[in-house]
Amino acid sequence: MDEFDFIDKLQPKRIFQPNVVVGIGDDAAVYKPSRHKNQVVCVDTMVEGVHFLKHASTPEEIGYKALAVNISDIAAMGAIPRYYLVSIAIPSNWAEQDLLELYHGMYELADEYEMDLIGGDTVSTADKLVVTVTVIGEVEAHVQTLRSKAKEHDVVFVTGSIGDSSAGLAILLSQLAVDNKAHKEYLINRHKRPTPRVRAGQIIATLDRASLNDISDGLASELHEIVEASQLGITFNEADIPISEALSELKKSNDITKWFLYGGEDFELVGTTSAESWDKLKMACDEQSIKITKIGSVTSSHSSVQLVKENLEMIFLEKSGYNHFKG
Amino acid sequence: MDEFDFIDKLQPKRIFQPNVVVGIGDDAAVYKPSRHKNQVVCVDTMVEGVHFLKHASTPEEIGYKALAVNISDIAAMGAIPRYYLVSIAIPSNWAEQDLLELYHGMYELADEYEMDLIGGDTVSTADKLVVTVTVIGEVEAHVQTLRSKAKEHDVVFVTGSIGDSSAGLAILLSQLAVDNKAHKEYLINRHKRPTPRVRAGQIIATLDRASLNDISDGLASELHEIVEASQLGITFNEADIPISEALSELKKSNDITKWFLYGGEDFELVGTTSAESWDKLKMACDEQSIKITKIGSVTSSHSSVQLVKENLEMIFLEKSGYNHFKG
């Protein structure tokens, strides 16, 4: 495989963003930032054997997810994803066809958001595939949906449903058997093809003030990040946590707490805003059929995350969620 | 090692760029682009065992170089580096102290250019360390020092001296013995701590027109990229190629051609501009004590790179230079 030929094959067929001045093919890409907007940038790396298993996911699924997790970070800033760069370290047991499919998984998602691939790097490695995606987005200059923006008495909310992704991972790792075929596929799909909540992030960005995180490391961990950054506390109710039908069914014979509290990679959004803004947010989301749920409130109790169990027992949650790094 | 603690330790002590709105610590970084400027972005990955050997380089040298190679790409666009993000996949045999030193190698260079670390990702991996750096720079909106900008009769120029880096690598790989201690250290240093030519790139950006590349894959390969993108040819003279004193000394008992033609990672700039602009460029570089040398000219001979040897023999050069990808 020749690097130059391979890069030619990856060349996107069209450019979505009129602001791309120089795309792939020179030393660096050039784009013209819009006036009155801030740029938002993030990077995430996925490693074979740590974040995905080659035999358990198709290359297309791996590519899709590598881009999706970055778009999710952009969504959590209330921003719109615009451009991305992909750097990939390739072991010899990955065929060119596998790599092209991996990029096609990214193109599928990039097309949906009209994002342009504007650069990257391909290098060889001895052992495991490593794919690093950088995403650049745009946000109105006044918007700041930061972790530090929570205030006492804020409503705590989450989008979508929580815990599906790690239940799906448990199925893939043969740690969980699910008889219902549709539920099984649903949970695996939630793990492999998470939907970044860009539209929800856009609505949240219109509020006067909101704190916001995407759920990559588990709900408990993300709530801890908000209370630590805001120097406040959060109390939330187990009974209010939005759970999918598939996870509800599993609840009869499994302890699903580990999935919805500590299971990472849901890539839903979790945040806080004032009671008045919550009413607006809920209405705007309902109008666009975006699921969003109130699960608790912000307290003055410094840096504590408290869960009110269904039996009304109250427990303090540790931060330790999904932490690849400790792996 | 805990990811959150580790990221705290990496937190830069100060922010250089007033345009950083949100740095490390949230889902993504936010910065305010300047008006009338374009943003320039590039990404490069370095893999242990492929781009560096852990026993042959200090972590500080590895970090320095990982950032330097990206700054070099920004320089080749005539841009000024402003922000960077670092994503790192860490095997268990890398101690936290090693990693901190690796980041310090980057900080040293970032301080020199007043660049801000605004984000990144740390993940674990099974085998080899992989470090991916994204750099974002700024360039005046009218500047485009692209590969495709060469014109017939242009002067072909290079900065600094060529071939040192791969001679230094040959020493590190015990393929080359150099008795002169100062020369040996010089060559190794050129390989481990390349100097990105940002100031030279800035001067070139003031010219009416220039094509420009940084020499990452070897002079022959970079010249081929220019002629392919510009659909022209280049003829250059072996006698004019700037060679360091150390490499000149080696010439007595070695064939140094492989180093200056095909040896990569010099991270000098190579480009073309009109004869009138060349005079201005040479004068401006002389004023700032920046070494820049005319080595040839652009011809109408489509996509050919021709070397006039010192014995006046003419040979056509293949593109194949330094290509990590081919392993």
C-alpha cells in the first residue's frame, strides 16, 4: 500500500463548507472562520483492543464511532461541527479495503452534518490500529455551555436514554445474554453507532445559561465534573432516569445500575439550567421530537452527587465511572 | 495512573493567546478567530518503533519533535502557529514521569512560539506509544503558499541545509560511524530536535506568489509534489544543494546522496517563486540571518524532477523518498 495512492482514494468527492480554502493535499488545511463566531475544537483517539475489537465491529462501525464521539463533544459545547481531520496508525494486518470502509463509516456521518474532511495523516504501526479524529466546529460568540455554569436550584436534565451503550458492550463481550432479538440489536447498535446530540446541543445553546457535558465516561462521572467545576452539588432520582424499553426489560433479572450510572459511551447530553429555561428547553425539544428528561436538581452541597434510589434510600455516588485510562 | 489527575498535572501554567476562550478541561476548546485571517490546521502522528525508538530518544525529545513536525507544516503554509491539541495512546511500560517529560518537550517549543495547548485525549494501548498532535495556526486571508503555485522560470529554493536529519538517524541506528564528536552531536540533534522554519515561512508569505513545502519526506519527494500539483517540472543542481559542514566531511567517505535527496525529516522549507521575488526573499532572509539557497528552476517539462549532478550528468529522480507508510 502506498501512502500517496491511499490518500488519493480517500479524497472526499465534494466539499460541503464554502469556507474551506485548502482541503486535503497540502501541508495543512486552510479555512476561513466566520465572523462573530468562535471556533470549537476537540480530539479523541480510539485504540484497537481498548476501545474496539476488530472481530466485534466492522471497519465502517469503527470509523462511524470515531467521528461520532468527537461530534458529541462539539454538541456538548452547543456548537455545530464543520471540519474534521483523521490521523491513523495502521498495523500490517489491516487491509486497504478495511481502511477504506473505516473512512466510509466516517463519511456517512460527515455527510449527515455536512462536515468536510480537511486533513490527516496515515502512518504504519507494529501492532494495533489507532485512529485519532480532530473535529472543528463553530458556535455563536456569546454561547458557553460549560461545566462550570451550573447554579443552585438548576434543573438537571439528560437527553435520550442512559445505559444502553454499556449493556450493548456487555452483550458483545458475552457478559450478558439477551433473548429478545430486537432488544439485543438495539443495545448493540447503541454501543456501536451512538447518535451525537447536535440538535439538542443547538437548542440548549439558545438558553440564557446552561452547564453541559456529553456522557462519555458514565452519568455519575459527568455529574461529578459539573459539580466540581461549578462548586455545587447535584441530587437526582433513580426513578426519573430515562431507560430504554430494552434496558427496562433487562431490569427484571439484572442489576442495571452499573450500566446507567457508570457505563460510559452513551453520548447523550447531561446538563443543568434554570427552572424557567428548563420549561423553554423541554417545549422546544418536544416540538422537534427530541427526548429530554428532568432527573434532579442542583444543590449547595459542595461537590457531592447524591442519588435518591427508588426505595428512597439516598446514596453518595463516587466519580469513578468508565475510565479507559485505568485499564 | 488516573486520567483526571494526569490531565491536571498537564494543565499549562499560563495562556499565551488572548483568543483562547475555553482551554483544556471541558468537552472541547473554544477560541475566537481573528478577523481577516484564515485558520490553518494540520495533524501528525508519531508511533514508537516507527518514528522513534524509546531507548534512542528521551521522552522530552520525542515530545519536542512531535510538536515540531506539525509546526513545520504550519510554517510551510506561511502561517503562524497558535494552538495545539495532543492525543496520546499510552502503553503500560511508559511511566507517568516519562509522559510528563514528553509534554515538557512540547511546552519548551510551545513557549518559544507562544502557542497554547487547548485540548487532547489520553488513552491506554497494549503495545506502542502513539502521539498525535493537531496544530492550528493563522494566516492573512490573501496568503496561499501552496504546492500548486509554481510557475515556469521560477527560482527553486531551500532553507537551511539538507540531509542532516537522516544522517543523524543513520548514526542512531548504528549504520554510520562519525568520529568527530561535534559533528556527530550536530547530526543527531538535527534529527531529534528539528527547527521548524516559521520565520522563513513568514517572509515567504509576504511575496506576491510562492509554492512551498516542508521537507518531511525527502527533497526529491517534496519537489515531485510541487511539480505534480503545478503540472510543471523542476531542474536543480547537486552542486547548489546546501550541505552542512558535518555532511560535507562525511562526503569524503560516504555516498551522501541518499540523505540529501531521499532522507526525510529535515523540516526545512522548499519552494519556488519568481526571479524578482527571489531577490527580495534572499535579501529579507539575509537581513534576519536566515539561510536560504537557490538550487534550481522550474521548467515546462511536465511532472519531471531532474538533477544535474556535479559531473554534469543529468538524472531524473523518482518520487520515492522517505515513506513511513511502506514500512
